[in-house]
Amino acid sequence: MSAQVTVLYFAKSAELTGLKEEELVAVPTPISSGDLWALLLRKQPRLKELQGHVVLAVRQQYVAIGDEQVTLADGDEVAVVPPLSGG
């Protein structure tokens, strides 16, 4: 199975990609959060700069990048949330 999802980019991830959002079609589901991140890196290689410093949010729920299984449905939003700079 696969799903069409909208990827939302925030802060540094938006700067790196030059995008606020993009559609991804035919994302396999279920998928591990690590594989989902790898898929995003193939689409937007500049995100590699955030490797190890970013979390994903699926349907507004944070997901650590790793082995966690994520089930996606058509229309789901996947947000790339880099660390917020403090001050």
C-alpha cells in the first residue's frame, strides 16, 4: 500500500529546501520513521545537514527517527521539525 502525503517544512528545513510544503505521492505504508526520513533525504538532499537534530511529526504527533512504524493515509501531513534555537 502507499499514500499521498503533504510534507511541511519549518524553520531551517524550509530554508534548506526552499519550500514550505510539497506533495509526496506513493509513499509506502506502513513505513519506519527512519525509512521515511531516508525517503525525504532522497527528495531533498540538503536536509542531511539536519541529520540527528530533527524530528518528524505525523498528524501532529512527534515521531523519533528510527525504527518506529508509521502508518500513513492519503492526505496525512508529515512535518519536518528542526531544533528550535533558544534565546
